Amino acid sequence: MDNWIDIAALNDIPRLGARVVKTDTVDIAVFRTSTDGVFALKDECPHKKGPLSQGIVHDNTVTCPLHNWKIDLASGKAKAPDEGCTHSYPVKVENGRVYLGLIEQGGGDVEQLVSARA
């Protein structure tokens, strides 16, 4: 993927926390684990659309603040016994900076990020 956007310094995302990147179509939660793993998910639990960015991060999981659903940070899938999935986005860290992969939409247009809160 060649379309990466610099969204924050790694240190701007607290360990075991998240920051939200807003696009013109979706909010994306960018999470940081205790071991500096970085993941990006649609900021919406598949259960009742709770804000995952406000959940508790543990290991490679976030627990939804509304009903305690556990969501895998890498895949966006709910952990058993729950079922469902939220969209995951490509993310990488280089030289202490976090980059989010831009996603191509149906017509081939690239979704533009309009602002980032970090």
C-alpha cells in the first residue's frame, strides 16, 4: 500500500489507550498496547455501536465500554461467546510516527482524512 497518512507520534497515543481519527465518513480508533503494538478499528462496537476508543485496552483486545464485549484489535472480531466484527484498518509505525493506510472506496477514489485528534 502506497497511500499512508501520518496521523500522530507514537508517544501521543497513551499506552493502553486510544486516539480518534475523523474522516468525512467514519471515526477510526487508533489503539496502543502495553508493548507498543498499534491497531486501528472503526470506532464502533459491532454490538450496540459503543465507542471502542473509550474502552479498556488489555493485551491485543479492547473491551467495549457499554456492554463489555471484547474485540480483537488485529481483526476487529468479537471474542466468543459474542459474535460480530468491526472494520480494521492498516496501520504502521516508522521512526516513532504512526501512519494510517488510506482505503480505496468503491469508485476508486481515496477516502480523505479530514482531521486527526491525537
